[in-house]
Amino acid sequence: MVSQKVVIKNPTGLHLRPAGTLCKEAMQFESHITFVFNEATANAKSVLSVLGACVKSGDEIELCCEGPDEKEALEKLVKLIEDGLGEKGN
């Protein structure tokens, strides 16, 4: 298992569109992908789970990937989040 902390940079946090972007990318990988926020764990491949975490801009999450492509998954997802999940910054 690999994990890394990352700060949500897009201005609206993980609302529907960026949550969908995150899930779509996570589903490309075979690994089990979750993230921890406020001591709760969310399934990064489930839009409802991601939305239920109520992550806002500036919040820090810890992405956890476990499986055959875990390193590649973690690298891609961290980059996607750091790049703003397809949204423009302020």
C-alpha cells in the first residue's frame, strides 16, 4: 500500500464535477483507492462516497492506493488533484 497527503486546490472543493473527475480517473486503475479526511475513509471510485466526505478547498486528504498498479494510481491522482481537478484556480 502507498499513500500521500495532498491539499485540495480547486476553489470549490470536491463538489459534483471534480468528484466525478476524481472517480473517473480512479476507476482506470485496478487498485483499491480510498482517501481519509476527518478520520473518515471514502472510496475514491464512488462519487457518492467522495461527495459524502464534504471536502472543501484547502482541506488536506490522504490518498491510499493498494493493488498491482498502486504507485501509478497514486502518482496520477495526486497530480490530478494538484492540477485542480479540471477546474481553474482563483
